[in-house]
Amino acid sequence: MPGEAATLTEILNNVRRIELVTRGIVRESIGGEYQSTFKGQGIDFDDFREYQPGDEVRSIDWNVTARMGIPFIKKFVEERELTVFLAVDISGSSMFGGVDRSKRELAAEVAALFAFSASQNQDKVGLLLFTDRVEFYLPPRKGGTHNLRIIREILQHPATEGAGSDPSTAMTTLVNNLRRRALVILLSDFQFDNAVNPLRTASIKHDLVAVQIVDPREEALPDAGRLLLEDPETGEQVIVDTSRKTVREAYAKRRLEWQEELDASLRALAVDKILVRSGENYLPGIHAFFKSRKAVLH
């Protein structure tokens, strides 16, 4: 459980639980789908060799050919290594959740799936935690110990007090720091103003995938009389009479409109979205994502 109330033992137990759960899923299914979907970023130069009949004439390196007196071509190999960067929203709204787990804990579990899948495929994994600023940056590395640190940081790293939620600085940081094209997994509830505009540049330079973390209780108000609701990021409070049907219907309508606007904006940017809802099995959505990606590639 993130936050000051969580003891070190609780955090480590949660890290271990997430590791066991996600490693099993990666081993049984997700790992293979990841490997067949993300095949690196092209080809790298490997060596020179003599030209042989049937080789592409365009591959001849004329400088080496002139020095050696016989035709030589450049030999290339597929560049397999991919950099995966996990950008996780740890603003106040990420703490929302039931007795089972918060949205941040759910984000940590999904992030771990991608991290362990990448490691199984010898890919590097990095981490960026953000609110309306960059809270933590961990450069891409390989290894199981590195992945366990990623999980731990997502669960326990404190957000700046009073910070809001805005991915602008986070996306700018990734664009400026990642020179080569990377797979950027953005995990957030997307509850910020101008949610998509900051993603535009990042989606052009990198392969950006949006993972929206949703708690069902955010989508509809219960019929529970007068409730004191508080914005977890601003601290602003308001009393809402949820016993009134018109109030509940208006809230549900506005929430649906907001979701449709977000989905339309992501589609316009050609950013794939995976929906993860608390209390539901998120694996079908992840399997569907890999399936759609492979269909496009093939």
C-alpha cells in the first residue's frame, strides 16, 4: 500500500506478491506475445563481406570495394534490443481504491507485466514517475533486481505535496532523454486537463501506449444520500446529494462524455489504449492489444 501508512514490510510483501503473480503470467502467455509483437527497431550494421551473386547491388560499399579491389557489401543484422519506458502517474487520484488495492497498486502490477516481459526478451526497462512534474527518473537497465526496484518505487515513492496531475513535463523529459525510438507505456487514470495535447510529440517520436487505470466507483455515484467528496489533488471539498436521481444521472453522463472524448483523442493520435478496471481481469485487454498489434505488423 503506497503512502505513509504502509510499512516497509507491507511494501516488500506487496512487491513480492506482484512479482510472483506477474512472473507467472509472463511465463505462461504474455512473454511470448510480447516477443512476437515487439521485434526491435530495425537493423544494425554488423560487418563487411565479399559480394556474392544474387546480393543487392545497392548493398555494395564502394569505399571498401575500392580499397580491396573486389566488391564488398555491408552486412546487417536485426536489431533486437528494445527500450521499454514505464511512465506512471502517481498524483493524488492514483491513491483512490477499495479495500482490495488502489489504482497505483494496480498500475504497479500492470507495469510489472511489461517489465518482466521485456527482461525475458533481454530488453532494457526504465521508469518515470510523475504528477504535474517529474517525481522520479530511473534510466533503462536490464535485470530482475532492477525490475523489483521499479515495482517498489511505483508503490512507495511519495508525490510532491499539493502536486496536481499533468503529463506535459514527463513527456518532454522522455522526448529529450530517449534518443532512440522506445516503447513508452503510460499508466494513468488520465484525470487531468488537456489530457492528450502533451502526448502528441511523444507519440510521434516513440511508440506510445496508454494504459488507463479506472476504478468503477469513479464512473457512477452510489445512492447513498449526502456525501462529502474531496478532490485528492487539490483538497477541494463539495457536498453532493447522491439520493437525487438527476444528480447521479448527470454525473454518469458527464463521465461518459469525458471518456468518449479521451478515447477519440487517443485514436486521433494513433495511440493504442488498454483499459484496466479495478476488480476485473485485465488480461483479456492486454491479450487483445498484442493481437491487434500483430495483425497490423503482419
